[in-house]
Amino acid sequence: MSVAHRTLECPVFSQLLPKKSKSRAWEHFGLPANESGQIVSQDIAVCKLCWSPVSAKSGSTSNLFGHLRFHHPLKFSKVSNKSKVVADSAIFSILCCC
Ligand SMILES: [Zn+2]
């Protein structure tokens, strides 16, 4: 019924709250929250490294890892190595280019 807004606008927030998640991707992301600590968007994570909003619908971390892999490959290799994330061959190509 409502038109899904596809553009990922960075929500207005005054702080980033850590997400309680086992995924190490969240080490570099936070949930945008207002001054009183209320999360303003559950579906958007904000990258602490470049302050870009990244879609994290239903706690999905695939976009978070995708963001790290594309924008912060060094951070990505760190969080993906130590976690039990299924390694894909792209990780190795990134390591090779560093
Ligand atoms: Zn980033």
C-alpha cells in the first residue's frame, strides 16, 4: 500500500547504538538513534567509518559485509576472517590486491 522508499536516506540521528549481534560486521556499524537513545530506524545501519547508511533489514548483515568489502576492504578482511562467515572466493581476491 505504501510506496517503498528505495533511496537510502541517511536518517537524522544524534548517536549510534551498538547492535547486539554476534556478527562482527556490527563492529563497524551502529543503529541510528536520537538524543534520548531511541533507535530511529531498525532497517538502517550507519557505517562508523564513513557514516554511510546501509540497509540492514531484519538484522541482515549481508549488506553490511558488502559495504565493508567494497569500501573498507581491510576492515572487511579482519571481521570476515575471525568470524564464521562463509568465506567466498572474493575475500581472497581482495587479499591479493592489498
Ligand atoms: Zn563505510
